[in-house]
Amino acid sequence: MIRSSDDIIIGTVARVMIPFIQLFALYVIMHGHHSPGGGFQGGVILGASLVLLLITHGIDETKRLVSEKGIAIFGSAGLLIYSGIGLICLILLGNYLDYSRLYILLHVVPAKARSLGILGIETGVGFTVMAVMYSIFLDISTGGELPEDEEE
Amino acid sequence: MSEFLIVIGMALGVLVLLVLYRVVFGPGVYNRIAAISAIGTKTLIMLLIMGFVFRRVDMFVDISMVYALLNFIGCLAVAKYLEMER
């Protein structure tokens, strides 16, 4: 069981750094087509920020901020965004994940619709990767034992 | 200019080999952690030098920032593990 760190330097540095890490992760997701990165990489950086929180502030504090049930819903929402966009393209008489058909809904030229569709896909992938990474780390660090407050 | 940067990168590579000795034979685990952290820092500088050589610094700055971040978190995680072992 990971407890909260006694060291004031580690706690303060982590508390200052985590918002900037998450901002950088959003930048990586948004600029995935200009610079290296994309949905998976941005999601990994978001998950790394949560792992940093878990290492420095202990499991109890992290579970109070980011609950296990909430992160499961978040990961499922990312999957729903991905498959939903693909299904909308299918309904609009295109292939699965054929973003250029989205121009009917978005009222833009097909090339712009393609760019926006890819951005939506990347957002869903980022959500899911972050949630699954955090969930796996939480399961490993608790050693498979269920705490009592989750039973009720 | 490019040759100068490549020579600096090769010198950093040789320095990584020197620090690798401390990782393999170093007495105690804390020396090893410090040496791995130093290798990560040198790798970061080599990534930036590669960015200057390829004239794509804007891309390699992103990669090196992620590398520094993961190096920091990994170092912290190993330290936490050792604290729990005690």
C-alpha cells in the first residue's frame, strides 16, 4: 500500500507540476497532426500525471480525487466517442471511420471534416488510455486486496 | 555547425558509457538510481542535438520534454518502491 510521502519537497513539486503536465498532455493531443504525438501519447502523459499524484500523495488521497468508478466511466466514454464517430460515418453512407462524410453534419468542406473527425477520434483514444493506465496502476499498487469502504 | 554538434553528441555517448559502469558495478542501489537519472539527462541532450542536426527542433523539444517527465516519474517510483521495502 502506497502511503503519502512525508517529504515536503516531493509533495510540493508534484502539486506544482501536475497541472502543467496535464496541460502539456492536452497540447500533445490537440497538435498530434503537426508534431509528434496524438491520442495515445497524450493519454499516456495524462495517465503519468495521475501516477505521479498516486506516488506522492498516497492511495487514499488519490482515490478521494479520482474514484475508481469515475475513471471506469471515463474510459468507457472514450470508447463510446471512438465507436460513435465511426458509426455516425457508417450511418451517413460512408465506410466505418470515413470522416469525410461528416461534412453533412458539420457544414464544412470534406477536408476540414476529415481533420475534425480525426481530432474527435484522438480525444476518445486519449480518454481511454488515461483511464486504463490509471486503473492498471491502481490495481497493481493495491496488490489485489479490496478496501472496506468500496464494499458498501 | 552540424559536424560540431555531431562530435558533441558522440562525446555524450562516451560519457553515457562511463556512467553505465556505475549502473552495472555501482555499490548500493542509490548509486544506480542516480546513474540512471544521469543517463536519462544525457539522452535528453542528445535528442535535442539530433533535433538541431535534422533542423526539426520544434518536434524534438516535445519528445525531450516527455522523456524528462517520464525519467522524473520513474526515478520517483523506484525510490517509493525502496521506501516500501524497508
